[in-house]
Amino acid sequence: MIPDPERWPSSRGGKGFTEVAKKVHDMGLKFGIHVMRGISTQAFNANTPILDITTGSAYKESRREWRAKDVGIKERACAWMKNGFMSVDTKSGAGKAFLRSLYKQYADWGVDFVKNDCVFGDDLDLAEISYVSEVLTQLNRPILYSLSPGSSASPAMARDVNGLVNMYRVTGDDWDSWKDVSTHFDVARDFAAANMIGAKGLRGKSWPDLDMLPFGWLTDPGSNEGPHRKCNLNLDEQRTQITLWSMAKSPLMFGGDMRRLDEITFKLITNPTLLEINSFSTNNAEFPYITSSLSRHTWTSLSRNQMSKGITDFHALGLTSCKDDNARGWLARTVDDDLEQVCWKEKLSELQVPFCLYKKHHLLESDEELTYNHLYDGKVRLFATERTEFCLGASPHKKLTSKEFKRGSFSPCRREANQMWELNSNGTLTNSYSGLCASINRVKANSPNGARAWIAKGRRGEVYVAFFNLNPGKTLVSAKIRDLDKAVPGRKLNSASCKCREEWSGKDFGVVKDLLSMELVSHGSALFVLNCN
């Protein structure tokens, strides 16, 4: 594999990323690359020879030369990039030789960090992860090994890989929307409760990765255009995100344009308290012993809105693993000669009719339509209603984001793989692009108790407590000092007095003996530093 010389002119002459890595290192930074699973379809189709790094020539075994088609497994293509990459047979000597040559090349270039995509979560390829991890221990320079999932991962999945890697993504792609940020609270809680934060890893420890911080100057999801807009999160939401990431000890990876780094963003990502927590704190966990109450104005607005609409909960069209039993609920029924419905099997409530999508047949098909139908082999587009031209899709040109993992989306109908669906005999409805299946899920309406808290112990004995307001309005969040004992082992705080400072407001609370309390704006947070005796 070599970089595109048109995009990376310094790579000409077989230099690869050597010059880029040197330039980055000269600035005091580390250099990382994003790679996909196994071998590229391009190399497979060209049937290129495999390099044997011990001889410097083509790999030979059993008196023959081995090539890409001998090791690539077409049936195990990346689910969301099927025409791009496929798994490698790691049981064969040639497959192992290919992976050795690949990562030896990265080390020779001066790479410090490799993000390996489409090998974890729903795309799990444990054999490749295991062998790459083994290769990395044999190199003459350390390379941090990071995994990325197709959509999500669970603590059970992580236990298979944490000892082989340094970090592993546990959510879909995170972008600068509050819905994306809010989905990370449950995930972070679950990995902390499973004791996965700082568990055994490659050459040390491993860390659940909540994804990059989308701050500063950004591009758009799935866009080939460079950074051209500001972050959509307001400052309170950005503080909430980086506070959660720090308390959960997620790797802090800045996702904005470093060339246009404004002062507010710079101060946020270099905040010394956050970096101290992220690097050195222990016993990091969600803290459940809090109380919260909405401000009177917020509570009244929410109550009137929900009562007027009769909402206690609602149903969302979601995307999930096709192995999930909850995905098996779709059936087809004919409406007339050129119209079928694809419906969820159950009524969503006593007051609702079944949820249905519409599948249209064209009685007369053009040559273009015939070619298109042949390409997708019976897969169809599904319309929101029989009269609209909006189709159900997954995520165009990219993997699912955190919010999109929870919900499907409708957009103007196009001839793209992300809008192509197949109804299977087992009742699943599969998306051609993502490889995930559609499902209908019951979702609780916004609860007035949308407050969370985290706690951690500092290396100098301090206690860090973070409050988060997930509500759409101001909320008062409180915790009793004596309850901190339940989460911080070895400290007798029920009889202690604590000096308290809050990071974001800069407020010094002086000595706090009984109650820690603060009103937070919508989507805001507070970060308390407690020194107790």
C-alpha cells in the first residue's frame, strides 16, 4: 500500500509517509493513520504478489509464489464498504506474511498510531486483531493500536480484544450534535461498571474510546470537502462533552482543524484540570446518588407540551445488528398491482395502526431501470408514504453516527446503496450499505430527571465530581457529601469537611460540609474539585 502521490507529493520515489511523519515529529507531535480491515479489493483484483519481509521478495511456500487472491476472503468484505476491503486468511502463512509486511511498512514510515477500522463491533475480525497485535509487539518502534466499530460495541465484545490493543471505539461516529453527545452517557457508564477503563492492554493498558471531540473548525459527515464551518455545539455542550470524556478517561482526540484553532477551543482542549483527570484519576464511574429538579419554568413548559400531545413514550425506526432478535419483525403485503407495503408485525399501541413503508413497482421499466435493478439484485427502495419521493436510508458515504444508530432517516430518493433494502425470509429488513437491519423500538419521552453525575479520585487525594444536565431547561443538581463515600473507597467523607472549587464558573465554594449543589443550564455541566480532611 502506498499513499496517492497526487495528494501526498512527498511520497514519490517509494518514500511513503516518511517525510510527512518526520515533519510532524519535528513539531513535537505524533503521526497516525486510519486503515481498513485486511486487504484492499484493488490489490485482490490485481492479484499482486505478497512481500516476504525476511527475503525482500515475493512470499513463497510449498514451492509456489503466493498472491493477493490466495489470502483475501471475498465473503468477508467490510459490511459498510463491500467494494473496498476484505478480510485476510490469518491461518495461512501467506496471510500472516501480508499483515507483517503492512505493519512493518508503517513502522518504517515512522507511524506512531494506527486506527484499524471495520474489524470490531458488528464487524469483528478477532483473528486479524490478534495477529496484528502480535506483529506490533515484534516491531522496533511502539505503535499505538486503536480499533473502530461499524456502529457500536459492548463490554462483552471488548473483553475479547482489550488485552490486544491500546484503545477501542465503543460508539458510532460522533459529530457535533447534542443527540450524538447524549448517547455516550449510557455507553460510558456501562464500560466503567464493567471495569474496562484502564484494563489490561497491548504493552500496558487499554481504554474505551468515545470518539474524537468535534470542536473548532469542521467539515460535514460524509463530505469530501475540507473544514468549512464552526462546531454546532454551544460552549456549554462542548464543556459537557469534554468533561464526560475526561471523567470516563476516554482518549482525548481533537477532531477539528488545527490550523484554525481559536482561543476558546484551545483553552478547552488544554484545560489542566481535565487533562489531570483524564491522565491520572482512578475509580472513575457514574455516581448515582444525586437528586435533581427542573426549574419551575422548564417543568411547566415540558408538562404542558407532553400533556397537550398525550405523549408518554414514542416509537423510533432504528438500525441494529441483524443478529438481534428485535430486528425480526417485518412482513410484506400487497396493496394493489404496483404497490406493496413492508410493515412491522405489531401495532405500536392500541391507538395506532401498524408502521408500514411503501414499495413501488414500475410496470414499464427503462433500460436504465433494468440495469439498476440488476445491479441491486432484487433489493428495493422503501418510501415514507405512497405519494412522497422520500426514501428510507442508512448513512450515505459513511458509517452510522451515534444518533443514526438509534434512528433511521428519510431523504429524497436516490439510486444509492444506502437507500437499498432487502426483506429476508426470517423477517429482517437489511440495508445494503451498512449491513444493519431496521427495527422499531419503544423510546421513552423526555423525562424530567435527565441529570447525571460522575466521580473520580485524584492522585493527590482530591475527589472530582461532575454534574451533567441532559434536560432542555435549567436543572438543580445536588449530592450529599456523605454519599461520596459509597463511590470513593478508603475515604471517610461522611465526617469530613471539604474545600470545593467549580472549574467552569471558577467559583470557590469554600468549605462544604453537607451538600454539593448547583443549578445548571440546559445541556450544561459542573466540575467540582474537592479537597477533604
